[in-house]
Amino acid sequence: MTTAEWNDLCGSAPVLLDGAWGTQLHERGLAAGEASEGWNITHPEEVQALAGAYAEAGSSILLTNTFGANRISLARHKLDDRTVQINQEAARLSHSAAGSRARVFGSIGPSGKMLLTGEVSEDDLTKAFEEQARALADGGVDALVIETMADLDEAVCAVGAACGTGLPVVACMVYDSGPNNDRTMMGVSPENAASRFKDAGAWALGANCGQGPDGFRAILDQYAAVSELPLWMKPNAGLPEVVDGKPVYRVTPEEFAREAAQLCEAGATFVGGCCGTGPAFIEALRAHVR
Ligand SMILES: [Zn+2]
């Protein structure tokens, strides 16, 4: 996507994003503990159908099913030798589903290993994120989204690697900790993240996952107080309850949409859903922001 196209997109705010991938693929039969990214190869029709359901619901941006498709994460499922293929296939599936209705942003999540404890080096992280970002870019995505990051150093590695492709990059942390739920598990504040992300070259700042839309307003305000970059908000359908060992999200599409629409009014450029949300949530949100 060119800078002019990016500016046009941001100018058409609020821009509706998609909802969850992981929880939705579980509903379509993905087993607990199974790598959802493997489904880009083994169940492409299910992945494309979910992307299509989001486009149908009104999402103007579809992500790719590549949240954990970096070599380090994929190694836990013995899929690391297929890293490039998985990312390129995911980009193709989201594009096929989108047609001319939506743009496709490539999803990049955390490695699952801790920099702080020395479990992984910054060099290995950077290499893994560069490989994934390059594969997504070669697969034709319009932009890249770094999401669900708790460690700012890891997130900055990913943002730098993603920026190396020349594509627009959205940088998101997961805020779910501290007395006001406005810090990451590692204690990062929106203000800390905004300054490091801007220096790393991010085009937009955001938050995803961790809590429902009611908690996102404070995060949005903290970002807006220190940055003029466009803001990206993807809350969960509330906090899950565990029933029979499985997470159950109780917030309805209507409740979610009412609160998420307020994030648009408060200045978010991009709004969608994370865990527990599905196409019905995006459809309800579309009705509220129209
Ligand atoms: Zn989530």
C-alpha cells in the first residue's frame, strides 16, 4: 500500500477491522493445542470461509491467519520448515476472500519465548520476524500488524523487522495488567509504547486482546495524549469464563458494538474485535457506526 493509499484509508475512519481468528477456528474444529496457522495448508477452505465471513460482515481490513507463524513459534508444532509457505498461503487466502471488498493486513504475534530470561536472543527474534514479514509482503499483504505483544523490546524488534518491508506497520500491545488494566503483563504503559514504536517507524499504534471494550477507552486516551498517529483498537468480547476447560465469552455482539462504537467516537481510526468476537460482532459494530 502506498502512503497516499494509507492516508486515504485513515481518512475514511472509522475503518472496521475483522474479529478473532483463533477462537473462531476452534468453533470450526481446530483442536486445543493445535497450531491454527497449520490450517492455512491443511484446511484452506475453512480459513478462507472465515475471512469471507468477516468481509461479508463489513470488515474493510482482514488480517491473515498468521498470528504465530514465525519460525520460533512454529517450531513447537514442527512446522518451522514451512514458515514461508504458511505465511504466503495465508496472505493468498485472505486476499481471495477479500476480493475488492477489503484490504489484507498480515498478522505478526509474539514468539512465545522470553527475551528477559535469555530464552531467545534479540538477534534470533529479529531474524524470525524479518522472515515472516518478508513472506507476508511477498504474499501480497497491504500492511503488517504487530499484535498481542506484552514485552516492548520484542515488539520493537518485530516493528523494526516489519518496517524493513516498506509496508505500513501497525504496532499493538496487550494491556491487561495493573490496577487500571492499562499496563502490559511486563509493566509497559501506552506512553512508553508510543514513544518506542514511533522511533521504530510504526505508522499506527494500538491495543488488542486482554479485556473487553470498556477497558480500552483509557488506553486510547493515553495514546492520544502523547501521539498523533492513527489508533487501532481490537478488544475482546469481555473476559472469558472457563466452562468445561474451555473459554466462554459472555459479551453479546450488541453489547460489544455499543461500547466499541464509542472508541470510534473517541478518535480510534481502526476498530474491530479480538478473542471471543466473530462476524456477528463486526456486523453489529457496522450498524452502530453507520
Ligand atoms: Zn485476543
